[in-house]
Amino acid sequence: MFLISCAITAAQAAVAIWNVCFAGVFMPHLMNVYARLPMAFSHGEGAWLYDEQGRRYLDALAGIAVNTLGHGHPRLVKALAEQAGRLIHTSNLYQIREQEKLADKLADLSGMDECFFCNSGCEANEAAIKLARLYGHNKGIEQPAIIVMEKAFHGRTLATLSATGNRKVQAGFEPLVTGFVRVPFDDLAAVEAVAQHNSSVVAVFIEPIQGEGGIRLAHDEYIKGLRQICDAKGWLLMVDEVQCGTGRTGRWFAHQHAGVMPDVMTLAKGLASGVPIGACLVAGKATGVFTLGSHGSTFGGNPFACVAALTTLAVIEQDDLLGNALRLGDKIRNGLRAALEGVAAVTEIRGDGLMIGIELDRPCGELVQLALDAGLLINVTADKVVRLLPPMILNEAEADELVTKLSRLIRGFLGA
Ligand SMILES: *Cc1c(COP(=O)(O)O)cnc(C)c1O
């Protein structure tokens, strides 16, 4: 298909065919950084996406936890159309009413004090990292350090890839940003050990549920323990809720399951149902660290993105999508457990709400294409973990279909 639309040389065509077969689709003018599947979508409705040939797919990925309200949600479409006609962007040189409203709403839902808006997850995390460093400098710590986790994912900018616990993300981009101390995830003793000998630590930065790392959940007791250590040491507890936040786990924010308050929280992916936005929220001792001129963003918190977020939050609230995420999350996990019972190669089915991981005893990247062929969109992360992040508007029948199709695919793949 793309061979017809692009004038390319024979050599390029050979590379293109190679790429389709072995490393995703090649396009001559796109930087070749994604192993794309050789297909494209034309439109979507609810939890369904349609490809250019008119085939439909149940979307159990939601653009990697982004399309909270699924596709073409009538209330979001209407709100965005109206807002586009009114104002898309002004500037943070002026007051922005929609941004003020969104900050009020997020503060109300989270108990946090203040928000800074940007456009993506890594930017939200950059803000958190800068804020932690400034917090340290304000306390007279010249080389402030942040404790980060093994298998963490915080983004692809220099500071966030340095904070990420995955060598593949970092390789070739050295020198890395310094000032990170890495410890095993969900291991309080490891953090306590650092607390005893390292006096330049200013913060702990953690995903309450690791997403890219394989849907790995931190225990509530661990998060509570981190809160205690941070309180005792004067450190900031910073949670990266870029993937697990905004209702996906059945609470507004994943850390709320542990009943603690962080000092800093970052959000992005699902916050505006696909319109780019990021947010860095602060409470307690992190409040007031950034002052005039400390940080900024041209696009961050523009009226269009803020209306998308406000509408997303309003629909979650009005349609009880938190309850839906809890109910359907349990239904999907229990359904998969029942359907895959006795399959030894399925080592664990876990998650919270609509953030679900199915771990196998072997690499299973092939399942993505098999699922696609069966009309289902899923993802595999950390090599061996099937990751499900369906939109929060998923309904019971769709959840059932997901369980039936996926369990059949996994059994077929395993020959079980
Ligand atoms: C996706 C993700 C990021 C990075 O977000 P981008 O918008 O891609 O920059 C950061 N942290 C977590 C936990 C994520 O899942």
C-alpha cells in the first residue's frame, strides 16, 4: 500500500519489505524509532477501533492508557468542538480560566495543593525532578539525589531516561543525568539502607504500579513505609501516576489504595482522553518550592487541553467509571483466571482496576499480532507480560469478549 503512495528507490523498497517482515513498517520520511504494525485505523467508537479496510477491533490498550473515554465519546467531542471554536491556545502570560478550573478539580480529587501543567508524562516528571532538586538546594544540599526503582519507567527525556530502570532506554545516550540512586522495587529495607548512609537524598520517586515494568504492584504497606521514611528524613514522596492515575485503578489515583498522601504526583496519559497534557501536583512541603520563573511551558495547560481533561474527569464522575473500572477489572481478572486455570505457563494474573497484567513463563511478543488477527488490541511489556489497559467506558459484554478471545489466544499460543 505505502509502496504505491511513496516514490521510493528499489533499495528503499527492499529495506521496506525487510522492515515489514522483521521490524515493523518503514516509511521514508519518518524516523524509524517504532516497530509499527503494518496497519492503520480510520476511526473509532467507544471501545472499538476500525481499520482502513473496515475491520473492527476491541481496543484493550486505549492508546497505552490514554483514551480514558474510548473513541468518539459524544460529550468529549462536543466539548472539544465548542472549545476549538472559542479558544485553543492563549499563553501562560495571561490567566487561563479553564486551567484554573482544572487545578481546582484535581486538587479537590487528590487533596494536593497546587498544579503545574505541561504536555506529556516525561515533562511532568521533569518538573518533579527539577522540583526535588530545588527543594534540596533550598535545604542546603548541594548534590541532591533522588531514589528511583529497578524496572521503573519515567520517560525518554534525558533526566527521565536516567531515572528509568531499563538499560535499553538509556544505552547510547550517556552521559546520563546524575543524582539518582536505584533500589529494588517494593523493598523497604533497601530504602532504609540508603537512608542510613546517604545524606544527599531529597526524594523517593516511584510508580505505585509499574506499567512498562510489567504491571508490578507496590504493596500498600510498602507505600506507607515510604511515607514514614520520607517524613522522618524530610524527603519528598513523589509518585509517578502517569499511567496508573486518573481513575484507571478504580480510585482517582493509585496511591489512594494505600491511604497515604504523596508530596508530589505526576499525571499525563489518561488525563485528557488523548489530547496531550501532563501535570505535576504538589502538597505539603513540596508546595511553594517552584516560584516565579522556576519553570514553564509554552503549551502547558492551554484552554483546549484543559477542557479535554475537565470533560474526562466530569464523565468519570457522572458515569461512575471508577466503579466500572473496579467491577470490570475484577471481572476480567477472575474470568481470565478461570479460563486459564491449570495452564502452568501462565504464572500470574494481577492488577488493579483496568490495569491488568498476565505474566507468562516465556517471551510472548507474538501474541500482539495473533490478537490483532483475532480483532483484539493488546500489548506485551517486559517481554513476558500481556498488558491490558482498556478504556474506562468498557462495558460488561466487551469485558466478556475480551476474556474469551484473550484466553483462547493465550492457550493457542502456549499449545495448552
Ligand atoms: C508513559 C509513561 C511516562 C512517559 O510519558 P510520555 O507522555 O510518553 O512522556 C512516564 N511515566 C510513566 C509511568 C509512564 O507510563
